Amino acid sequence: MAGRSAMPAGDDRPSAPRLTRAATRARALLGRWRCCVGGRCAVCRGWCDGRLCAHCDARFAFPRARCGGCALPLAAKASGEDALCLRCRLAPPPWSRVVAGVDYGYPWDRALADLKFHQRLEPIGALLGPLTAALADMHASDVRVVAVPLSRERLRERGYNQSWELARRLARTLALEARADALFRVRDTGHQLGLHRSERAKNLQGAFVVAPRHAAWVRGARIALVDDVLTTGATARAAARTLRAAGARDVQVWVVARTPAS
Ligand SMILES: [Zn+2]
Ligand SMILES: [Zn+2]
């Protein structure tokens, strides 16, 4: 046995123990999502004991190695949670890490549209499963959770902020503190589609503010900013910069889905 323990750790399978631990934690977190609800699979509507049936889970919720800066899939095998693509190494984003659960596309696009526009909150469990699993080994207990806010007009129109609905459930599962009104949007920036990168950034300037009564909660804290989809990242960048300017020690961005590069 002595000879065995003297063997260099992970001689034949270098990262096996770490991967196994991460996989076990991920499975346990996913299990927590599944154990409480039985019913129909959120994707194929087949009967199952959770939010996604085993078939859809394997087909649509598989983990991918992603860039820690933009969450696009990395071409090479992941070389750790801090791996960055070339573009992010050259122009680092204003957050320390972004974590995405899945690529934006079928079937998640449908569930996200239902959540955003049709007041259907039932798919939230299935939507959060892959993100929760991706975060299993990546979050610390002192992270404080906020959501990308809607403007007051948009909130009144929609009745709820889908990002906050995701954020508060995620925070509950991960046992983290979350506040709905720490970050707010002082003006509606309209649709960003069709705007160039610099126009988007300009359009979003001054769009977010940390509420004065939550300033102490943000100052010096590690903040996770939750959103449903990350596409250009302009909105998340503006919100992250606001949090950093308010004294947040660290900002991470956690999203359900990442739009693939076109
Ligand atoms: Zn299914
Ligand atoms: Zn990147």
C-alpha cells in the first residue's frame, strides 16, 4: 500500500479525483432539483420523475467546456475553469468569470421564450438544472446574487422580471443571499438589436444604478449577476461595470444560455 500511496497522484488519470468530486456534487445538485417534482419532462413531455427525462437530459443538458470570459464553447478540451479564449485574453470582460448552462437553441429557446413572454414559470426548474450543475464546483458561499433588472416600465408591462425569477430560485438552491432591488435599471434602453457594439455600450451608459440602501451590501462583496441569455454581453457588461463602480470586489455572470457565435 505504501508503494501505492507513493505513486505520483493521478499518474494514469491526472484529474480523475477532482472530476469525480465535481460530477458527484453536480449530480447531487441536479438531484435536488429533480427530487421534489415528478411529472412530465419539460422538453418531450414524457412522464418522468423530474424536470427533464433521462433521454433529454443526456441529449440537451450535457456540460461543455466554455470560455470563462464569454461562455462560448472552447475548441480545445477545457483546461480549467479559468480557461479563456483568445478574444477574451486580448480584451478581458469586466467580470471575473461567466458561467452558462447551455447553448441557446432548441429546446431551451422555447422554454426561455415561454418564461419571458408567456408567463410560464414551470420550465424554470429544467432551465436552471444545467446552470446549477455547471456552478457545482464554482461558487463560494459568500457570493451574493442579483439579477439583471428590467426598467420600471418594462416590469409593469410584464409583471415580473424573468431574470429575478431565475436568480432567486438559483440562490435558494445554492444557499446564497439574493436581493431583488439592489441593482435597478433607471431607464429602458429599448432593443439593442441592430446597434453596433459601440452604440450598444453608449445606449447602456448610466442605465443601471446600485440602490443607495443596498450600497453596503454590494461594497466589498462578491456578486453574481444572473440573466437568462447572454448574447452580445453589452447589457451584462454595463451592469457589471456599475457593480464594480459601486465597490463590488468581484463580479461573476451566471446565465442559463449562451447564444452560439454566428
Ligand atoms: Zn424528455
Ligand atoms: Zn471568450
